[in-house]
Amino acid sequence: MKRILILPGDGIGPEIVAEAVKVLETLRREFGLAVETEQGVIGGAACDATGEPFPEETRRLAGAADAVLLGAVGGPKWESLPRELRPERGLLAIRSALSLFANLRPAILYPQLADASTLRPEVVAGLDILIVRELTGGIYFGEPRGIRTLENGERQGYNTLVYSESEIRRIGRVAFETAMQRGRRVTSVDKANVLECTELWREVMESLAAEYPEVELSHMYVDNAAMQLLRAPRQFDVLVTTNLFGDILSDAAAMLTGSIGMLPSASLDQHGKGMYEPIHGSAPDIAGQGIANPLATILSLAMLLRYSLGEAELAGRVERAVERVIAQGLRTADIHSEGCRRVGTAEMGDAVVAALMEQER
Ligand code: NAD
């Protein structure tokens, strides 16, 4: 029996996670999904309960689980705490405790929401791309690093971009494997014309491609990739890139959709265990009002089913149920537009459950 750890977190976290749990319970009751769930605390909620943002008990539960579903952490209440006790520290700690090296960020724009983008609807409507970002290496972690004083008294800052072949190969494999479940195209983003480290990146991606003859591999320099994401984003299927490039490109891709409340994410370890969370934060400005959009969290649950539980069929059902409620014109306040029906968090969750139940089994 697979085990899912549920960490609601802070702010709107408990509200949106409750809706994803409704969907999960429906899959258990009606669709034969065999999972056990447990709840834990993280972030500010954990600070309040135990004095630390990532308590030992949560670490133990996360270690024993096959997947973790997280809401969001943080909020003004905990901003004055010392840095090591802040809620966001809990997030970094759990990512590192679980060795989550691959970050998967889909950017999907349902045709009915195309007006929310800052780009023209005909450029972005129907967008469905996936950015695979390396998360535990590269220039964010490379040594040596620091700020030193030179002989002439001037200070100099320095960081190191470093990737070993095995690090490149394992993130590349995630990209190829996910492409096999999607459009079978991988674009590897690097700066091989300037950075030797990414010259190696390109070489390793090439050698991996031989193992995946059904997948078409292409390469793109990061500056061009940034341009192409804005010019014609639908040309991509899966983009795979380094920690730094992925950090920037995935935020740009998220903005293409214009709806932060709709975007899920996954962070995976070497064995497919993962943590799944919406890309947005705890939205303290709307917490407790019952108006937050739960769809990013529900879509995170769909990713959990696909990538950690091997339940691609059920994942597809959840995604189709979300498409259906959007097509029905139901909108939370953040994605509302004229002519649509405004609903709250719980009503949106109930509508997804109803759309699931309507599907043929
Ligand atoms: P945020 O994503 O929480 O909110 C940005 C804006 O988007 C707000 O106006 C908010 O109301 C809106 N929004 C976000 N999610 C929404 C949803 N599901 N439905 C409707 N509207 C939504 O970012 P922020 O305001 O910069 O940060 C707030 C807190 O969240 C901070 O403490 C920050 O550190 C934390 N944070 C946590 C995570 C995480 O847990 N992964 C990520 C980012 C920020």
C-alpha cells in the first residue's frame, strides 16, 4: 500500500489542500485507488506546534512516505523569527532531506483562460509545456564560493558552475522519461558556446538520446530559449536545464499563463518519490476567506498520481475533471472574467469531484 504524507502548511494551505484531499478520497472510494494518508505539520504551523519549521516527526513521516502533498508555507506572523526558524527554512529542509534533485514545472494554459496571459491569446492558448530543472547542483551549490578581498584591496564575489556527468545524466533521464509520457520531444537548454560545464551537459544529453530513439532531442542556448518562450512558447514539449537557467525560465513560463493559482509542481528523487505542491505561496492576503483557487493543488495531486504512484490513468481523470470545470465556466476570484460563475474554494473542489464522478469507469 502506497503512503502519502499531507502537509497543509500555512495561510491558504489548509484550505486548498482540503479540496485536493476531497479528490483523493473520491479516487479511493470510487476508483479503487489503494493509498494510506497521514497528516503532518511544516512551516509556520510547525513552528507554532513544536518550535521548529521541519520537526523530527515530519522528517520521519516524509522519509516513510512514497509521496508528499504540500500546500504552502509562510506568512507575516513568522517573519520576525530568526532566519533558521522561518517557515521557508522548513521547505528547504524537506527538499534536502528527501534529496529531491528534479523539479518539474508544467505551464498549461486552458484555451478558456487565454485572456489571463499578458501575451496575445493566439500565442498562448492551449499551451502545454514542462520545464525540468536540476535542483540540487550547479552554481547555487558549487564550491568554491564566497566574497574575497584581492591584493589591491578590492572585493570580489565568485561562484562555481559545476556538474558531474552523473548529475547531468540523472536529470536528463527524468526529462526523457517524462517526454515519453507526453509529446516525445526534449529541448535541452544550455550555454555551450560560452560555458564548458554546459558543453559537457550537451554531450551527456546527446549520449542519453541514443537510449530513447522515440524521443527527438534538440539543443537551444538559454538566451534564445528565453526569447522563444515569449515568441512562440507552444513549440516546446519538455525543456530540461540547469538549476540557474531553470529557476529563471520556469518563472517566465509560469507568467505566460497569467494564473498562478492554476500551476502545479513536482520535485522528485532518484527513485520517483516526490513532493508535490502548487507553485504559489501561502497568500496570506486572502487566507481564511474561502476564495483561494484550489486547482493548482488538485493538479499537483494529479502529478503525484502520475509520477510517484504510477497511476497515469487516474491522473488523466483528475486533469480532465479540472478541464471540465473550467469549460463549465466556474472560476475562483483570481481567474474570474465576465460571463463566468464565481465560486469559492470549497465549491470549486466539489465541482471537480462532481466532474470526476461523471466520467465513465
Ligand atoms: P503568493 O504566491 O502567496 O501570493 C501572490 C499573489 O497571488 C497574492 O495576491 C495571492 O493572493 C495570490 N494567490 C496566490 N495563490 C493563490 C491562489 N491559490 N488563489 C488565488 N490567489 C492566489 O506569494 P507572496 O505573497 O509573495 O508570498 C506569501 C507568503 O508565501 C510568504 O510568506 C512567502 O515566503 C510564502 N511563499 C511560499 C511558497 C511555498 O510554500 N512554496 C512559495 C512562494 C512564497
